[in-house]
Amino acid sequence: MNWFTSLLRRPPIGWRDVLDILVVSILIYEVLKLIRGTRAVQMALGGGLLVALFYGSRWGHLETVNWLIRNLVGYIVFTVIVLFQSDIRRALAHFGRAPFFRYFAKPESAEDTIEELVVATSMLSSQRIGAIVALERQIGLRTYIEGGIRLDAVLTYDLLQSIFLPQSPLHDGAVIVQDDRVAAAACFLPLTVNPKLGKDLGSRHRAAIGLTEENDSVAIVVSEETGSISIVVDGQIERGLDAEEL
């Protein structure tokens, strides 16, 4: 009765309450959309089970279980951060690509740059020359650029072909394109640790997936064995493309 009376005495819902509910709803929706189909789903289910067990132990007066959960929660959080650091980085990068932040983003790659890249990729594919090109978008790739050989050159198909020729000292690594220019070559990228990937994927494909799992870059890979062209976005690979599809 007292609870019902206090509920009636509450002030009417204002615009701040509506805004509060809207923001929380959007956050929950984005988190659910982000973890769908990933191993983070199991983490969320495990966390929910742990919370339910914590309150259940309090309600049932299970002092030992409640004490154990309270003392282990700090270690559990630390373990989750270590095990799911790549997923956490990807989540933060995803929120950084929200419409509000896109106002400050760099403009998209120019048409002629894309054409040069497609021509170069097609030529490398026809000659079965392995290659990997990473295109920087909104999230910077400075860390990987600094680890490679800086070029800061205009992107042309002649340049890309000369870089990835087996005789070239720069062919062993990735080319990173930044602001429509070849920023660096011979860049080493992080390999994915996704256990669901097939064994037929080589190191270039795994590096492309590993990079795009961490940020919003786009990676293009040419297979040295088959000449097949692949494109990788958000850790998802699409293989067997031709020039028109690319």
C-alpha cells in the first residue's frame, strides 16, 4: 500500500526522463547488435547468470556463495578484459563511427584512387602476385604505418605492382593507403585469432581479417596461389571477386 501511494505521488514524466530512457535503449540496442553472432554472446550470458546467482544467493541467504561472488568479481572483470580485448577494441571503434563523430571524419577516397587500385589489383591477380592493401577510413592506422617503410606517394597501379613484385624488398607486408596516397609499405598487421576460420586462409588473409576486426579499415587481398581477389570489412571476408565487383 505504501509503495502504491509513493508511486502516485511521483512527479509526472518529463523530457529528461524520456531522453534518459531513449539513450539507454539505444545503447542496449547497439550493444546487442554488436555482439550478435560473436563469442561475446556467451560472455553476456555468463555475466547475466553470475548476476542472477549473486542476487539469488542474497535472497536465499547463501552466505558462502554470495561472499565468493563478491570477492571474485574483480578478478572476473580483469579476466574478461584480457580475453576479450579485441572485441572491446572493436566495440569502441564501432561507437566511434556513430553519426555524430562522422561529422569530424575525413572525406571518402576519390574515384580515381579507387580506379587505380582496382586496375592494380586486377593486374596482380592475373599474374598471381600476392598482395595486401589496407585502406584507412575514419580510424587512423598510424601505428602500423610507423612500423613499415614510409613512402607518401601518389597511388598508381605501376607503384603498387612494383611494390608487390617478388623481387621487391617491400613485397613482404601490407601497403597502407591514407588520404588517397600510399602512406607506407612493408607494414605488418595483426593476425586474427578467430578459431572458426578455415585452414585454407593464408597469412595475408588472416592479417586482413585481424586488422579489420580492430578498426573500420578496408583490406584488399590478392592470393599468391590462386590469384583470387578478396575484400575484408569488419572482420568479414568476401572472396573470389572480379574487377567489376571490387
